[in-house]
Amino acid sequence: MRLRIALASMTMVIACRGALGQEIPLQPFVINHHERVDSPADVSFLLDAPAGREGFIRVEDGHLIKPSGDRLRIWGVNLTGWTQGSTLLPPKEQASLWAKTLSRFGINCVRFHFLDLTTRDPAAPTGPEVRPRPSGLIDRTPNHTQSFDAEQLDRLDYFVAELKKHGIYVNLNLNVGRTYKEGDGVPDYDVIQHAKGMTFIGERLLELQRDYARQLLTHFNPYTKSEYRHEPAVAIVEIVNENSLFEFWFRNWLRGEQTADSPRIQLDFTAHYERRLTELYNAWLVENQSEEQLAQLREIAGVPAGEPVPRLRRVQFAEAPRERFHAEASFYTAVEKSFFEGMKQYLTEELGVESLIVGCADHTYWIPNQPMLQSTSLMDIVDGHVYWQHPAIWGARNTPMVNDPLNSTIVKLSRSAFAGKPYTVSEVNHPNPNEYASEMIPILAAYGAFQDWDGIFFYTFEPKALDDWQPYVVDNFDITLDPVKMIQMSVGALLFSRPDVKPAQQIIERSYSAEQVIESMRLPESAKPYFTPGFPVGTALRHGVRIESLDGKPTANFPGDPPGPYLSDTGELAWHDSKDRGGLVTIETDRTQAIVGFVKASNRSTRHLSAEIENKFCSITLSSLDSQPIARSETLLLTVCSRIENTGTKWNARRTLWETWGEGPTLIEPVKGWLLLKDLEGPVEVRMVALDGSGRPMGEHIRARRLENGWELPLGDRATTCYVVHLIRSAEQFKHVEAIYEK
């Protein structure tokens, strides 16, 4: 009730004079999941409930397959609970609400991220009599991190059961954000934070990772009546998150200079783990190098016989002789392979886990990925992470991806897909603030389907505590209350999971020799993201892209990369990167069509969709909500999205970051103008209904005007990002539509 009063009393309209130059007033539009109702815009029909009812997901012909033989294309979210009023594991009485909410948007899998986080749940009550509830599963009470909090474990069990009931699979992450205590017996426990890199070599850390996996995966869930290792709704288990010795080596994070009082500007090993790594390296050299080779390495390194060979620092890469550089690179490969293969064997053979295993995501597109993939590609699924202008990496940019196709998330993510292996993207986003974020979901969903990937998980979704949520976007990554990204999840599910976009007709594979894999670490940064000299990066926008081998023939010579426009070989996708008018992507399939980018300047259209609008930048998508193509459909989902801000948001002088984040309610720039629906099979009457953030209709039906070349509909009269369009061909159908909204 408090929220309704606040919105009803809000009469302020904020003028938008931003980097895009619009003067369209921003207006409130609040996503309200707690009051959400069933509506014709729901796409839960895409889900097959209960999840895992046929048995475990398996791999066949390089893709995720249900026991029936049907493909599983994961359209998912990460579940986190970073901010006040949100929670990773909702209370049991709210679990069904959130499971149903996710299903309505076509979300068929959730990645439980940071289950091992030991900090306090920001949504938990505080006070001297309150027992500290953790964000994740690990009990915060004892002086160790080796036991689970019973209430949190019960929340997980119940939530997993509710997700399963609604057709939503689970991805369980093992080692992500765990920090250690004195009672764990971990050297330098108070210094190493999440222990990234060290998790591969620390003996006690290795023991604790296995013990955590055993406790979680052998736990019996009383609500699903199964242990997690035998639960078919658990589609994936991930071993570690964003963790690689190669990354640490490349970024000079193996120095061993980290102490309790040193600044945490960048990561590093402590002296203990640096010594451990050097000892392991020299033991590996003795076992894998001949006496002559070892003597040569000592001579190159300038150390006498009997002395350990020191490891290389990043500044030494360029001048290091081949023998020394390749020896150390081969050692890191051996360590990572041993770790991932050992963990997979422990999970599947000793514990009996039946789910598919992911090792670690390729998460550093500015670093060569071939060395890391040597180990992670041995797992069941290859995975990747990429963000468009991540604030921690880029600082701040606020520029459109449609203007930079060769640096797009599509190109960066496409470098990791492996022939014969399923490929998933378990983290991706256009983080806030970005005035062009409406481009992300339709472009990513369309090109993900075109590349025939197996899953996409957006980072992140934060369930909001029922009595403590606020009606605004709360951080850089949360999509839960985002009136653009959350609404677009439905059309993304149609594009990717249904899928409306066909896979590429031609797959371009690239092979690497073992020599090339190692030498990729010495290529200049300008070779990113593929680190494959001569490979045309625009290929991913025209054809499918895969890695054939990391120990095969040297990379072939490829033809040059012609300039845009970039047209998919299926004819369904086109990326126009006009320097004069701004970039634009069109999607043209039978069941979904879209115009994304600088729509006003481009004047481009699809077979069924054209727009004459005032906004300089927006994303317009039109999708059939039944099995019919748009021309013969009865119900269409229309999303019209531009930029967002919170109430009171203030930009910095460069208009790259929100200097003041603002408060509720979140505001949208409504897309204003006229939409034309063309080439519909008739006779037909076109009615449109605007929906609010809970799925309820906003006012009366909007009736289209019949023109010679189509049906014209006004946009912007109501502040919304979502409409349902009804194509009425009979009196019976009209009565049916009326009955829907009377409810």
C-alpha cells in the first residue's frame, strides 16, 4: 500500500536532456513482482515443468539434451543477494512467489552464485538478540567455515523444490566467495580473502573445497526427496568461479607480496603460497624435464645446480627464451588440468554426482584464453563471462554497443565456444548506468541463438524481501526491478529458448598448435579478443564460430574481414554500424522481429514492423506469443524500451557515471511516436493493451488505425515498456480478449 500511495502522489516529471539529446520527459514505471498477476505477456509456456521430470540433462552432438532428445537452451539468471532488502535465499513463504515470477519471464535455470559467501545477509534483521544469518550457506557462528547454517540450508532446499515445480533448473556453484577463519587451519587465512589462484595448490584449501562439495551435494533435500547429487533438476555443478593461474601469471599476481596491511588494489599471492607454487614448479621440472633440459633452464635463469629455478614475472615475458617460457606455461597447464580433472573425478566417481560439470568460465577477454581452455574444455561444458563496459574494468563509458560491433559482447563471447562441447554464458550484462542498455537482451538473445550456444545467464537477479523492498534499481548489475531489462527477458526467452532465430548455416573453426597456445600469452593486447593473428573478428556476426583443437594443426590463413554491414548467413540478422547515423541491429524471423539502436536516424524496418519515433535510441521488439508466425498470430508481445534513471539521479560532469544514484521510483523514457504493423494476414482488427510493472492493463484498449500499408498504433501515451497486441479475427476471439482483462 505504501508503494501505491507513493506512486499515486508523484506528479513530478523530469526532463531528459542527456548525452542522447532527447527532451522526452521521464516517467515512473515500477516493476512490482509482489503484486504481479498472470497476463497474456507471460511466457511460462516455454518451460517444461517439473524440471528434470524425464531425468538428467546430458550432452549429445555438442549440445545440452533432455532425455527425450529435445534441446535444452538455458535462459537464466544468477541469484545473488548483495543489497539491502534483497536476499540470495528467500524465506520459504516467499519462495513460490519468486519461482513463479522467474517462470513468467521464461527463465528456466538459476545459477546459485555465492552460496559459500560467509558475510552477513543484508536482508537479515540485526540486534544483540539476533543470531547472525549468513548470505549463503556457511554458518557464521563457529570459528571455522566447515558447517552449514540449518535455516539457510532449509531455505535452499525449499526454494530448489519450488523452482523445480515451476520448470526451472538449478546450477550450483561450489567455490566462489568463501573466506576462511582461524579454525579452518588455512595458512594466511586472514590475508588471502577468496584465495583465488591459491585454490589450485593450497593443500588445506583443496581439502576444504572437497569437503564443502561433499556436504552440499550429498545433502538430502526433504522437499524434493533426493540428494543434490541425484537430483535431475540440478543441471550443472560449477567447480570454481573466475579463477585461473594463467590469469594470475599474465597479470603479475604471483609475486608473493600480499600481506595483511598491503593495499588491495590488485590481487597477489602471499609469501607462503608463492613458495608453495615455486616448490611445485621445481618438483614438476625434475619429473618432466631431462637433466640436460633442467641444466639449460638453470643456466638461462642464472642459478647454480641444486638451486630452484625461479618463475618468470610478467615483465620478463617478451625477452624470456622459448625453453624457459614454455616450461613454466606447461607447468601451469599441468596444475590446472590436474585440479579440474581431479575435482571432476571426485564429484562424479566418488560422490556420484550425475549433473554436468563446468570447470571455470573464460572471463578475461583482454587475456588469451587458449591456455586456460586446455583444462576447462576437458569438462562437460565450456563457459564464458563478458560484460559491456564493466565499471570495475572500464571505469565508466556509457557508449552504445551497436556502434562498436567488433568489440561487442557477441564477438568477445564467441571466442570461447568449442566444437563438440556445449557452450554457456554464465555471466553477462550491460551494467548501470548505460543509456543504451536496452540493446543488450535482444542482441544477445538473437546472436546467442545464431551461434547455437546452449545457455545464457544474466548477472544478476536479487529477490527482494517482501517488507523491505524499494521501487528502484539498486546497483550496477541487478535486473530484478529494471523496467527495461526485466521486461525484455520475456522476448529474449522467445528469441533464444524457443528459439526464434536459426543457427548459423556455416561454422568457421580454428585450430591451434601447442606452440601457438603458449605463444598466445606473448601477443600484444591489440590482438584481443581472439589472440589469433589474421582471424577476422567480424566472423561471429556472419557465421558460427568454434575452436576445433588446441593441440592440432596451426591456425589456417583466413580471408580478410570486410567492413559492415554484418549480415548473418541465415539472412535473419543484420548489424549496421553507420558512422553517420549510428548503429542499428535488425532481427527478422517468422515469430520475432526487432529494430534495435538509433532507430530514428536509420529509417530501417522489417517485414512486419516499422516505426516513426521521437527517441534517438531505443529497442523495439515484436514477438508472436503462440506457435504461429507474426502474420497469423492472435497475440503479440511488443516491447518498446529506451533509457532509465532513478528519481533524483545525477550524472557526473562527463555523463559516464551516476554521481547520485537516486531513489524510487525508477523512471523510464517512454518510446514515443507511431508503430506500423505490416503484412498481417486478415481480415483482422488490431487492439493493443499497455501493461504496468505488475502485468496489469493500463487503461482501455488502444485501437489501431487501418492504413493502406498496415495498421498504425500510437506509442508513448502511456508510460510503459510493454504492450500486448491482439490480432482479432472473429467475434469469439474478441469476447475472449475482453474476458482476459476483466479478470
